[in-house]
Amino acid sequence: MSDFQVHILGCGSALPTAVHYPTSQVVELRDKLFMIDCGEGAQRQFRLQHLDFGRLVAIFISHLHGDHCFGLPGLLSSLGLLGRRRAMPIYGPRGLDTFLLPFIEQNRQYLGYEIEIHILDDSIPQLAYEDRSVSVTTLPLKHGVPCVGYLIREKVTERHIDRASCDFYEVPRTFYPFLREGRDFVTSEGEVIPNDRLTRLGRSARSYAYCSDTAYAPHLIPLVQSVDLLYHEATFLNTLRARAKETNHSTAEEAALIACKANVGQLLIGHYSARYNDSRPLLREAQAIFPKTLAADEGMVVTL
């Protein structure tokens, strides 16, 4: 099983409907879980997908419209009831503190853990989070309110040691860290053994870009260039392009244009307007321009 997956908890917009929950996703990477947006019902979907609350490392909010954050207070309360003790970092644009601080103050004695609020610049790309296995960078979006997407990049895996070759050339174990960095080995006789004779390339790093609510934004194209998977909102069909522009949203066609121009590996569309009970017309519109398109649905797991 892959260790880089995207779990769709909700893919609707504005209103919960009989078909879709509001927006929420969980990115699973090397046994860690990262939540992106937290609409109503997110924690129930979290359970239905058998995800482990204890593995949740951080939460990223794109903007403060309710369909992307109204599930957050309930989730944070549940984490306290489940015994969480380590701090929970929450990242988002301007307004995140105004939204969360009253809840934190009213419930501090019951939570049992600290909530760390990190305010992000919504005007420029910015490193939001980093650990040994992943970096998360913001993507400035165009939505009329402070709004950011997120680019999640796996860190390049180290070169793998070829034990048989190392034993043959009598490379000491203490030199292995230098081999992983790409250094050549020099024998006691002065012979240079090229690094590629002693190691094998690690797996290529994978990447996922999450573009939440946004009008058509060509400035995103170089920022998401060649990512393995791009999630891009597709709220409307192109017949409602004027409505999309008015509300700072995108059509399925516009999402596909971004994917095509950015040469991404695969496109995932979502954030469907409540007027659509069936996402297939949106999917067809996107696939006409970018064939490698998937339509998000609750319970879907996309493997990178």
C-alpha cells in the first residue's frame, strides 16, 4: 500500500446536501495525517474512513467561509475527549485567530491540549510547515477573501545503499551516511569508486497541490507545475461561467485548463455547487480538455 494518499471527506460547496458533505480532505503521508479544510461532518467522515485521530499532525484551513471551517470546533472538542495531549497546530490565512480564539477561551479547561494558531500570508507563496518527510507551501488563491491553497511536497528520499557492492569494495559502515548524500568512495589504494556503483536512487518525491475556492487564476500555473496530483475546485459548468466569475469560483473547464497548462500528472475536481446532484457533467467538461481527470466523491482515496 502506498504511503501517500488523499482521502476525500467532503467535496461539496456552500451547503451540506443529500449528496455531498462540505469540503474536507485528509492527506496521509508516511503514517502521518494532515487535514485540509474542515467543513461540517468532517469528523464523522473521518471515522467512516477508519482514520486514526491520534495520527493527525496538523490542520490547514484555506479560508474562513463556513463550508471550509464550521466542522473545526467540533473536531477540536472531540480530540480533547479522545485524550489528545500534544499541541495541535492549525494553519490558515487572516481571520483564523478571530474565528478560533473565542472557542479556545471558552473551552480551554476542557480541551486538555494547546491549539497553536499560525496565520499565513495569503498574497505570496510561503513555507507553512516542514518536517523530515514533507514540506507544505501556500498557494495564493483568488477568492475575494483571504484564501490559500497548499502544495504538499514529499522530501526526496535518500539514495539506497547497495550492500553487496559496498562489501566488495570494503566500504566501512561509517561512510554510509556520505554515500547517501552522493559522495564517491576512495579506497585505501586511492581508487575512486563512483557513488552510483555503490548506491541506487531512492524513490522520486511526490507532490500534491490543493487549490480550494478560487476564480480562474493563471498565476497558479508555474506554482503547481508538474505536480503529481492537482485538486482544483470546479464549482460550476461552463454554462455558468459568468456566475463563477461573479462569485470568484471556477468552472470545470477552467480547472482543466490550469491542469493542462501546468502539465500535472492527474487532476481531481470537487467543490460542486449544490445545484448539481450528479458530478458526471462536470467530469465530462474537464476531461474534454484534460483527460486524466477524476471527480471527487466522499470516501474516495486517491493514491499518488
